[in-house]
Amino acid sequence: MTAAAGASATEPSAELSFAEFQAVSLVTSAHFMSHFYQLVLPPVFGMMAARHGVGFTELGVVVSTFAIATSIAQTPVGFLIDRLSPARILALGLGLLGLSVALYGLAPSFWMLLPLAAIGGTANAVFHPADYAILSARVHDKRIGRAFSFHAISGNLGWAAAPAVMLGLTALTDLTTTFLAVGAFGMALATYLFLIAGRIEPKATVAAPSSQSSTKAPAPKGGTVDAGIALLLSRPVLMLFAFQLIYAIAFGGVRNFSVVALPVIWDLTAEAVAGALSCYLLAASVGNLAGGYLADKTGRPGTVFTINIIIISGLVASLGYVPMSIGLLTGVLLVAGGLQGSLMPARDMLVRQIAPKGQMGKLFGFTSSGLALGNAVTPVAFGWVMDNADPRIIFYASAGCMLLALLTYVETRRQAK
């Protein structure tokens, strides 16, 4: 009885502590805005095309420029975050991203959108390495699955809010005012985060020297650059990069092009499809929570991932060949979104499983570059399909990439073990 009582007394609580909750809530607020800003352009592609006299391919290049800049910057930013202040870098990135989005509304020509997208994409590179470095350091292992699920939920909510907010504000005002308003909100949040950054900084840990006579210089915080590069070029990490790349392509087509593709395929309005897409992203948030809970409780995220992604691929393919009413479309996207959300904690915990202590920033930065690179490929490729081919191809290709993502996920887990 006494031994059992002592064991239970030291058993970590299933609930987040106040300090953990504070770190999670502040990080997820910033992550919400990152995802929101990633999706401000696609819902208003039609209006932007008319304003600047360009096609969907050109606007896809703008989105790709944003994603390429993120992909290039994430790994260097990850190295910086392992050495410097993740919380303050996070706040600075959010502020610069909000400014670039605000300036979308003032751009006098299409060509001015490209440097703004490059600046915004570079600023966006801070989120994944900083977020995961903070969460991994501030949240207990027994609760990290749920922390990652809350993080994923905030991103999905950001995506879900973007179509409704952008179309709603442009209906009430105009494009210029809409971009200025949403950009200013992010800059205000960034200012607040910068002022309270000390509350969520990872706690520094100092290793005791092995002996008083030791003269060996301690390794720099975050490890040496050579060791970091060797880690990123290891086979499990490269496989994880490939998985993130294909995963981004698989889900980017549905997220970025449903609003413009489905009204062409079926007799639906863009506004109705935007509402259904928001339901998809909101359902993904519920799935995120369920996936995080299952990851913490069962320890078998791979099984959930495998079953769910096979079902999702079938549902996404059906968007191209099953005649869709708005009711059926909403139902399909609700189910697909819920299942897709459940995949995210399993994905993030796989990255954490591979990362050595103190090198979370660079590993998440590098592997998230795969996500950004996939997000760069998707808009141009599917934008070309919208301009020159059958829009159904978008959903068939997305479904095929989902199955390919499953294969790379399974191989990555095998390499990690």
C-alpha cells in the first residue's frame, strides 16, 4: 500500500500545469497566425487576378515564392533557435510576417507581390523550429502528445479562419483594407509576445563538469555546427524530410485549390465551397485533439496514421468523380478533415523521437523545410492544372500523394527504430 501510494504520488499529472498551459497558449496563438497568413491569398485569387491582370499560374508563383523562402530559411533559423532566444525570434518573425501581408494590399502591381512573399516566407520560417523547441522544453513527456495536438489545432484553425475572414472582410470593405487589417492584427500580437517572451523561453540547463581539473571547453549550446549538419544528413532525418515534402503536396491541393476548382467541376459557388473547406479545417482541429490523446494513451500512432490516410485518400479522390452537392461535399470534407487532423501529432512525435536533446530547433527546421518545399511545388503545379487542364486532376493527384506519403512515413518509422 505504501509503495503504491508513493508511486502514485510521483506519477506525472495527466493535465497541463499552469506554466505548461501558458507556454502552449502563447505558442499556439502565434502558430494560428502563421497558418492564417499562409492562406490569405488563395481565397481571393479571383479578385487578385482581376486586380493585377494575371492568371492562376502567376498567383501560384506568389504562393510558391512564400513557401520557397520558408524552405530555404528554416534550417538556418533552426540552428539560431538552438543557440539564441526562441521566444523573441518567434515574436520578431510574426511581426515581419504581419507587415508583409499588410503590404499585399498596397502593392501597385503583380511584380511587387513577389518580394513581399519572399519577405513573408522568410519570416514564416521561425514558427516550426521555435514552436517545437519551446514546447519540447516546457512540456512533460507524458503530456507532449496533447501539446503537439493543440499546436496542430491552432494551425488548422488559422487555415479555417482565413477563407471566411478574407471573403467576409472583402465583401464588407475591399482588398486593400482587408490585407491592412489582418496584417495589423499579427503585428499587434507580435508586440505582445515580444514583451512577455521571458515567460515561455526554454529553461537553460547547465551540465556539471566531470572534474574540477577538467579544462575541456564545453560544447556550445545547441551542439557544434558539424554535428548538426551530420545529424541532418543522417538517413532517418532525410527520410523524414521526404515524408514532409510529399505530405505537404498531398494536402496542399485540397487546402489551396478547392475554392477555385470545385465550382468549376460541380455546380457550386465559391462562397459555399469556402464554407465547406472551413468545416474541413475545423474538423481537422477535432481530429488533432483525438490524435494527440491517442498518441499519449496508446503509444501506437503508426496504426492510426496508416488506417486514416488510406480512408482520406479515397475521400479526396471522390471529390473529382462523385457529383457533389454542397451537403455531400461538406460531409466528405468533415470526415476527411477529422481523419487528417488525427495524423498530425503522430507526425510531430516522430520528429521528436529522432531529435537529440538541445537540437530540436534545427531538426524541426530542416524537416519542416520539406513541408515548405512541398507547399512551394503545389501552387504552381496545380495552378497550371487550373489554367490548362481538368481540375479533377488536382484531387486525383492529391489522393495519390497521400498514399505515397504513407509509404515514406512507414519507412521513416523503420529507420528511426
